[in-house]
Amino acid sequence: MQLVYIASPFSGDTEFNISRTCGYCRFAIQQGCIPIAPHLHYPQFLDDSDKDELALGLTFALALLAKCDEVWVFGNRISQGMAGEIAEAQRLGVPVRYFNSVYRQEGRRAKRGFAKQNY
């Protein structure tokens, strides 16, 4: 099974964004993948309002990203945090796939030319 890093918005309407991210994780499972969504995990015990704990959470998240086979980007906007995750994936050569909010893959793709699949 592939490990896929789920990149989606967190800040703002966090309750709504958490709900959406849970759906994105379920979608990844339905595709036969193991989802990794650090923004669901680390806020459970790290304080995002504390800049040191936020930085620690981001460090942990990027370490997990480096272990993943792909990064899946969801939603109709790219947050600052997501942009950093995408940049790190590209730096590491981890393929990035983009999905809109209804799980349809969009045309943007990062390197490593995997065959396009529609969901």
C-alpha cells in the first residue's frame, strides 16, 4: 500500500476543514492507500498558537512527508502551509497530485509522470 500525504487547508474554519480532511483520508483509503494527515494529528497535543510548538509540528509533518510515496493536495485553495508542503515534496522528488473538493484530479501534476487517473 502506498503512503499518501494529505495536504489540505487547516486554519480558518478549523472544524469544517477537519471534517473535509477526514473525508479526504477516507477517499485515500478507498483508493487502497494509507493516508498521512499531520494536521489532524499534531494539533491534538501541540499548541498552534505557540510559535515553537507550531514550528515543531511543521518539522514533524515534513519528516512524515519525506516518507510518503505521493502528496495529494485537496481543495480549491492553496494555503501558505500547503505551499510549503508542495515545495518540500517537489524538492524531494515526491510526486504531487491535485484534487478538487469533490475528489476529481486536476490537470496540475508534479514530476515523475505517473499515468493520469480520474476519480
